[in-house]
Amino acid sequence: MSGHVSFRLGGCVELFIVPNTLEALLSTLEFLKRERLSFRLLGNGTNIVPSDGLMETLVISMERINDVHFDGTKVYASAGVSFKKLCLLALKNGLSGFEKAYGLPGSVGGAIYMNAGCYGWETAESVLEITVFDGNRVSKISKDEAQFGYRSSIFKREKDLVILGATFSCQPGDKSEIEHLMMETLRQRYEKQPLEYPSAGSVFKRPRQDFYVGTAIEKLGLKGYTIGGAQISEKHAGFIINKGGASASDVKALVEFVRNKVKEAYNVELETEIEFWE
Ligand SMILES: Cc1cc2nc3c(=O)[nH]c(=O)nc-3n(C[C@H](O)[C@H](O)[C@H](O)COP(=O)(O)OP(=O)(O)OC[C@H]3O[C@@H](n4cnc5c(N)ncnc54)[C@H](O)[C@@H]3O)c2cc1C
């Protein structure tokens, strides 16, 4: 899995399936349902820590399910489309709405799954409806039905629902202004985040509005603290980076270490935003 996740670590899965078309994806999903075989879905692998060794699971990669269609100010993007591509195509079409998402790693499916957000923008605010497959049929669900919350959606609870794509709403905008805001967002990311190292982004969810996890960890003097190849970033204490040769166990141990320190110092229970695959 290390070649498929941004953390560049993890072992193997029993089978890695890459459907080339939507039809191939649907028949694969139907087959797995019929055979009662469980599986995991992989977007761009930017929020995942696959465990070391062999995981007894099948993985379906959405990377080739990547159509984009514009219809006026609406855009339909399949689940495997990267947010980078979506932002650039919106710019090309003079559409505003995704500027703050420029630089958000990951796919449309992954962003909807966890209602990814950055710089005051959240995926949910751009979504109109989502196309899903439940193992039997393809249907559309509304934004309300998706039950978006902070880094959550119905898809975290209803594991049978596969996101096939989504329709987003944009607004007409001035191309140079859109581009300027996109570049500004990207500049801020490069300035604040350790993008020169493999990672899965912010490790922990913010437990409440006024608690900044990165700052809290930094105040405990933990920047640079290392277990094996995993390190609390010197640049942004909310990130754990792979300094080279990190294993999933290193990351897990470091996460537990930080959780305990934060609990001790602030009496706050941290929950991870990153997902561990066992
Ligand atoms: C450097 C860096 C910076 C980051 N910055 C941010 C940020 O600013 N804000 C933020 O919110 N996140 C951020 N992240 C985390 C991550 O990029 C986002 O959560 C992203 O939306 C995950 O998308 P993905 O396609 O990589 O999902 P994956 O990591 O592949 O999967 C995540 C989850 O989504 C599920 N999933 C994926 N596709 C589907 C589908 N089609 N149907 C159903 N379930 C699906 C997977 O099964 C898994 O449970 C960052 C990560 C990195 C590495």
C-alpha cells in the first residue's frame, strides 16, 4: 500500500482492484455484495495509515473513475477526480467556489466522505447532490441526506454506500481573481505545512472551536519528537511526517504518545482525523 498512500508506508492487501470504468466498478461492487465479501475504498490515499504486514481486505481504487462535466455553473465530478483537477477545471471555465480547496490533496469521494475543509471552506458548502451505489442500485442523495458535520458525513456510518460522484455548485467569476485566490491558498499551505515530507495531513480533529491542536502540541515542546521514522513536524505540530522508513506502528505509537501528553496537560481527549486501516 505504500505506493498508494501519501504517507508512503504500510504493508499489503489481499487484492487491489482498479476498475477502469464506472460499469466495471458497479459490476465489481455487485459481485462483492453477492459473495458477501467486504472491501475498502481508496480515493487518493491522503488520509489513511495502512497497517504494516498483510491486511485481510480487498481494496477498490477509485482513481480511474474520473469524469468531469460542466453544465452552466454546475459541475459533476466522479469520485476519483482529484480536487486539484476539479479546481483547475473550474478556473478554466471561469467558475468560482473551489479557490480555498486548491492544494487540498485527495479525491472528490474522499472529500465528501469526511467533509474535508480548509481555510473556512468545507466540501459540504459546494455540494448539491451526491450519486451513490448501495450494492443494488445507483441513486442520488441530497446534501441534507448526506448529514454533513465537522469532518463527518453519513458515509462514515453507512459503509455500504459508495460515492460515485457529486454535483457541485459554483458561481461565475473573474478568472484572474479566482487564480489569485488559488495561488494565495497554495502559498499559505506551502508556508505552514511540511509538504516536503510524506504525511496524511492533520493528525487530529479539533476537539472544540477554541482548541488549536497544533499550537497545544507545540506548547508541550513536542515538535521534532520522533518514534522510529515518524516525527512530529518541526514546521506544524499538528502533522506527523514520515522522515524516512516510518512504519504504521511508529505512527500509531506517536499518536498514542501525543494523545496521552495532551490529556495529561489539558484534560482533552484527541480523536484522530487520519484513518488507520488494520
Ligand atoms: C499534506 C496534506 C494536507 C491535507 N490538508 C487537508 C485539509 O486542509 N483539510 C482536510 O479536510 N483534509 C486535509 N488532508 C487530508 C486529506 O487530504 C483529505 O481528508 C481528503 O479529502 C482525503 O481524500 P482521499 O481521496 O485521499 O481519501 P482516502 O484517504 O483515499 O480515503 C479516506 C476515506 O474516504 C473513503 N472514501 C474514499 N473514496 C470514497 C468513495 N468514493 N466512497 C465512499 N468512501 C470513500 C475511504 O474508504 C476512507 O475511509 C490533508 C492531507 C495531506 C497529506
